[in-house]
Amino acid sequence: MTEFKETFFKKDEQIFIIGFMGVGKTYIGEKLAKTLNLEFHDLDREIERKAELDVNDIFKLKGENSFRELESSILNSWNKPGIISTGGGIVELKENRDFIKTRKTIWLNPSWKIIRSRILNSYRPLVLDRGEDELYKLWDHRKEFYRECADIEFTKNSIEDLLLLLS
């Protein structure tokens, strides 16, 4: 692991965690940052801080397009190193994908069955507005975008498995 840490994870660079909602981007990102002694940042929290609203309220009061514009603005001006967790839809805009592709990126991609079990009864704005079939189609649609951006695809669930993959 030491050799990999020195070559892949450098203190002054950005490593993005991408994937659909419910895959564990924040959880895995926090654990990975702690394990590697790197800073952790969550773009959704940055969006909330800038908007002075939580994500659900941004969607409810201003709409998804407004959220995506703010998300893109924050992403494309991002200059802090460390592990950065993104929102699941960050890959929807080409300019965001182009930015993410220039950084090291880990795509968390568990099975639909696992994702489904985590999101169906959640209060995420896109879950509240869509049925299960629509959510599956959205996940399926975004997979190519995630694949396009990712240096590493991680299909398991534990930080230990990810660290093994990265070593």
C-alpha cells in the first residue's frame, strides 16, 4: 500500500469520488481520506454552504437546473486538494465530465440491487420525483458518463476492499 499511496495519492492533488446516489461516495470518501491522511471535501456540502440552503431545498425552491449550475460553478473553480465526493448527477454536464477527467477519479459502482435498497425510501430530491423504473433508467443512462470519467471502477462496498484494489 505504501508504494501505491506515494504514486497515486499525493497530498497536493485532487481525487474525485463519483457514482450514482446511494453508492456511498461520502462514506467511502471520508474513510479513504482518513486512512490516507488527506483532506476530505463533499461538493454537496459546498453547494449548501454557498446557497445557504440544503440540497433538497435547492431542488424544491430553485429547481434541478439551478442546482446543476451551482454545482458546475463550484466544481470548475475547485482548487483544494484531497478526496472530493461529488453529487451523483455531476456527470450530466459535459463541462463537468471534462473537468473530472483531468483529475484522478474513482467510480463507486455497486449493483443496482444495492443502490435500490439504499435510495428507494430516502428523501433525496430525485427519488421523491421519480418512480423506481425512472431511477433505474437514470442510473443506466449515467453509467457511460461515470465510465468515461473514471480511472478506477469499484464495485464492492467496503473501504478495505477499495484499499486492496488500490494497493
